[in-house]
Amino acid sequence: MPSMRMRTTAVLAAAAALAAVAGCASGNDSGGSKSGLRLYNDKGAWKPFFEQMSALGKQQTGLDMKPVGYTDEPTYTAFIKSSFRTKVKPDLFTWQTGGRLEEIVAQNQVAETTSIWQDAIKSGDLTQDLAKYYTVGGKQYCVPLNTGYWGMFYNKKIFAKYGLAPPGTWADLMKIAQTLKGKGQVPFNQTTPTSLFSFAWFEQLLAGTDPDLYERLSTGQASYTDPGVVKVMEQWKSMIDSGYFSNPGDKADPADHFKAGDAAMVISGTWFNTSMTQRGLKLGTDYGFFLIPNVQPSLPKRSLIFESGPLCSLRKAPDAAASTKYLKWWVTPAAQEKWANARGDVSGNPKVKIADPELDKITKEAANGGNRLVLRYFEAAPAPVLTAALSGFDGFLSKPGSYMSVLKDIQKANEDYWKTHKAGS
């Protein structure tokens, strides 16, 4: 959870950004037909890929698209929410599924996309399984910006140096970590230098131990002080105490550490592949990727963390027809093939062929029947609970002994949320 100072800074920055946009906005920004759209996003590092999509979109739809990227998530969130209350509104914007999507739908801000989904499912460009993550109150909102599976990126040179191979079991993974630590090599890099993904190991450990308990947490049917959750935190603490992780206070980009060989592995979504290719590394040669085995080997299926980030338009968009046209185009095979392969990632469109054979292999492995898809914690947890959890987990990384107080704080937010919401929904 960002501190009060961080939240205030984010709101002030958002207000300044809105003022700047308003100062240079054309008359088309408050209504009327447009030939150019602005796509606001919290993925500033993806600017080159958005620009490639802009060029293709201009050719195929006649609409220009200018990406406006942010790299600080709290500032970006504050900016989008501030835009709801002003005349200067984004044509398109990125967001999250789960509780955060439900929040802006409840505020009657986001445009419904049910017809886009119906047409795309009928044509085979989107799947019914994916639709549930974009469904609120029986209707669909937004379309998939990206999809991703979470697993482990590993440095192939380091693994080869010590005669290691991707693990088949959780015990194998822990043996790898123990071996690397014994050689003076940091096994795991922290997923991010901020608290944004501080949940990564929590979700992996819990989903790989008891996926039903994990899902009950997200629907208000379980407590964060449940013995099963406590056991997971104790296991996480044990891994930290064993020296398996990099310094949580390190602000360097994980991809830079990974390239330098400072850490042998990093847990992340398949989209992290983009960060690697941007640094001149090649999947299959310099690094590999494996799906993480369950902690509990008796589970019938491997718990596979899954995410899908939305691309949205506002109900009162500057030009609703233009925004809708762009969203319809975005999910087509032509658009998705360019988008996925430019970034080196998978696609939500099952028709898309992934050019990189190593990445295509990951996609096929993730799609087989031996996996149980589990929604990423960032989307699964209600927004107020997520805020408390991010803050709590971030603090826990520095002070692992605080895990019980962390869980109690998250549970307080959990109880407060479900007092006014229907558990199980």
C-alpha cells in the first residue's frame, strides 16, 4: 500500500498531467469524430511496441494511435481516476481485471464490450474461458491488452556451470536453490524493485500448496490468518532466511541483474521476455523458462498463475465509435500477431502463431490439460485488500519475522471489504 505521502504525490502528479493534457488538447478531445487516439498506459517501457501497433493500426483502420506511457503505477492509477471527473478523457487506457475492473464498472465509467466479445468468440479470436475475467454483472468490459503465464526465467549459463536442469518437482527446485547458494550464487532475484509485485512468491507458494484456499481468499470465504496461509508465510520466511533471495532494497531492474548473472532465476510473467530481448538476450540460448512445480506434489494439476491485462475505453469517450473500432481491431489475428511477436510474448487470440519456437513451446505447455489456471493475485484480490497486501508483503521482505502482524493487517482490510460485499461472488 502506498504511503499517504506517495498517494498525495501521485494525485498531485495526476492533476498536473491532466492540466498539461488539457492545455494542449484539441477540440476533438471533448467530443466529435476523431482520426487520432491517445492510448494511456502504465507500461512506459513498451513505447516502441505501441508505436509499431500505431503504424499498423493506421494502415488497417485509418486511425492514428499515440501511446502516452507511465512508469509509476500509483501515479498512473491516480491520473486515470482523475480523468473520470474532468472533460479531458483518454480515448483508450490500460487497466487490470478483477477487483479494479469491477470498481470502475461500478462507477459507470468504462464502456461495455459485450458485442465485441460475442463476435470475437464466434470468429475464434477470443475464448469463452478468457471472457470470464472481463465479465462484470453478466456483461463484458474492455478487451485483452495482453495475456501472460507466470513461471521461472533461469540463466542457462549459470545452470550449465553447475550442472543444473529445470526442476521436475518442488523439492528439485529447492535443491537447485541450495546448490546455488552453496556456490556463492544468489538463486532468486526479487521480482521488482518496488512493491508492485511483492505478492509473487505468496501466490506461487499458496496456489502450489492449496489452490482452493487461494481462491477462497479472493472471494471472502477464507481468512488470511488461516493455518494454511500462515504455513505458506512460514515457508516463504524460511526461504528468505536461507539466503535464497537478492536484497529486497535493491532498486535495479531485475532484467539487468539477470543479464549480469547476479541472480540465477527470477519469477515473472511471460511478458518479462520482452525485457530480456530488449537487453540483447535470446530465449533458448542465454536463458530459459520453466513452469513452476507445485509445492504439494499430490495436487491433481499444476497450479499455473495466469493474468490478462485489459485495454479499455470510457463509456463517455471523446469519440466512442473510434475507440470501439480500435478495440475491435486490436483482438484480430493481424493485430495480435504483430503485438505478440514484436514483444516476444503470448497472445489472447488462439489463432496467433508465435514466431519464437521456444515461446511457442511455452504457450503449448501452458495450454495443456495438466494445468489449473489460477488468476494472478493482483487481479484476484479486491482492490483495498490488494493495497494492504502489497504494503504488507513489501515490509515482510525486509523483516520476515513480521509475517503474523502482516497477515493480521491484511485480514483487517479483508474483513472491512467483505462487510459491504457479498462473499463468494
